[in-house]
Amino acid sequence: MHVPDLISQEVWEKAKQSFEQEAYYIAYNNTLLFVHEDDIQFFNNSEDAADFALHQTSNGDTWQIVRITSLDEFKNHVESIIPGLVYQPPSMAAETHPSFFPVKELHSKTTIIMDIQKSLEQLSNKLLFLGFGEGLNTELERQLKEGKPEFSLQASTEFGKDKMEAVLNFRYAEKNGKENYFLNNYVATLVNGENNPSQFFYVNNRGQSITFKEACNLLNDRYVFKTLTSKTGVEYDTWIKIDKDNIDLKTGYPKLHQYGDRLGFDLQEAVNRLPFKFLQYGPELKMVMKSLEKGNRPEVLLLKDGVEQKVSIEANPPSLTLNMFDAEGMKMEYPSKKVEQQYEQSASVAVAEKPSTYNKKDLLSKKRQSNNLLEKKGKAKKGPRKKIQ
């Protein structure tokens, strides 16, 4: 199918002049398909192109960089985005070939052709992983079929007593050489009837994004443990908390502060400082630790003076401890080191813990004194065995 307006005449002429000046590095916004003249720039080296793209992403656009050295290569690259489309420069296109898209519809909606079903499946799985469930799938499919370059969906749910709302932002872009719709980010809001705090969260494709439940915990001023990937591709573990005092100028929302491993916080050691029922070892301990890492405040049973007391705990990595609350939500004191269970200690345990006054070496060197019983037995005169009647 011949599509004369696949590349505008302005972009085509701009590319022609740039290639003549050996400006082979192209920075473009989102996609080269029907790209606007303002959304494509040419550079003589990759450093200038990368620097330009980096500064343009501050307003939410997604700029990509590609190296193309001729008009033919540029034409082939654009045509490969949607197989079957063939571009002809406006001066060569015959008037008998109508535009593949109506011009008015093209400029008003920027309609994108794509595999709806495949994108729906991928995005539905992403929503499910992030904890948004399947309730958005119908509206998601409708938006995909409309072919808008970007759109948003709204979600709401309740986690216990916490009511959460979110706005999810989707955008059509090229990533890793493939063009598709992506869930770029979402803004979560904790509806608490007071200040209703909100937070901006990026979404990546490594399975390391903040889930909706974790977002709720962060907005409740708690810590979340995540495994993230650095810009150099190295994975690292860190605790995350919303830093209300520092605003990210790119998003307009508070930054997420990362604590990393420098704290030296041992979550399991902190949990074992008090005698919680069932949490000394086994699957119960792993479940509670996993819940704490997600930023939850799980309920546990504290054994105190032989009595079970229901309490809730949450991680506090900067203080290298846990926060503990009673059934009414009042904060309780939590020890900075392990507390011994004196009231449960058995006699055998007490003896085992008492340091020995003997030296093993001395015990082995000492000879056992004889009581002369064996010598007496040997010297005893054996008489005839009496027959028992």
C-alpha cells in the first residue's frame, strides 16, 4: 500500500539536508511513523543526540536515538514499522494514490495501526502483576482500538481501611526496536479524608515496579523493600520511602528515597528480638518477613509473662529496628537487642548456658583413681558352685 504522507515533505527535506551534512544520528520523539517536524532532530555525533534526548524527556516524552546514513535507509526504517506500507516522496507520488489514512483523521487522532490483541494481553498481565486486577481490561481494549497515541485509565480499590485511587498513563512508543503501547507510570492517591497524599510511580519491564498495595503502604509513611537495577545493569537491594521534603522537578511529586545496604539492617534479627509466637523459625517467619518487606503491618502474637498479646509490627530500617503497636494502634516500645525469655527457660537450658569451670585438656590428662575393687575381685578365691535345690 503506497502511503505518500507516511513521511511529511518537511521531514523528508530536513532528512535530506542533514544527511548531506553527515548528520547521521537521529533523535525522535516516540515514533518515526508520521513524525512531526518538531519531533525529529539530526546530529553529527551520538553524544549530542543523547544529550538532547535526555533533556527532552523531562516533560514526559520518550525520545529515541537511531543512526541512519541515507534517505533510502531512512525510508526503509519507517516502512518497517508497519509491514506492507510503502512510502513515496510527495513529488513522486501519483495523484491516483489516495492517502492510506484520511488526512483529517490522521492529524486529529494520530491513529496507530497495531496488533490490538497482543497489546491487550501484555498490558492486562502488567496490570494484574501491579495489583490492579482485571477490572480495567474492557476499557483498556476500547482505548487500544481507538488508536490514540496516549490515554489514561482510572482505578480504585480498598486495602483494609485504606481507600486507594490511581490514574494510569499509557503511551504509544518504540522501545527496544519495537513499537507498542506501554504503561509508563501511574499516580496513586490515598483517600484518607485529610490531605489525600499522592505519589508518582514509574513502571518498568523488569518486574521491579511498585505495586498498588506497596504504593498504599508508602503513602502510609512506611518502608518497602525492592530489588532494583542500576543504570549499568547491576541489581541491588534497597529499602524505599517517600521523601516528602524533596520534590522531583520532573514529576512534581516527592522523590523516593533509597537506603541501600549501607544501613546494615537485618530484618530477621530484628523480628527475633522478642518472643513472638510461631516466629522463631519455619514458614510463619518467612511469611511475616515477606509481608514486612512489602511495607505491610502484619499482626502477630507477643508472648509476654506467659500471656499472648496481639500486636502489629512494621519495618523501620533507618533505626535498625521494628515499630510495634498494640491492638488500639498505640505505639509500643521495641527493644534494640534480643530479649531473653526468662519465664520460659527450662532448667536444662539454664545448665547448658552456665559456663563450665573444667578444662577439657586437664580432664583427659588426669588418671582415674582405682578403688581396688578389681584387684580384690581378682584375688578372691573361687569356690565350688553350689547346686540349687
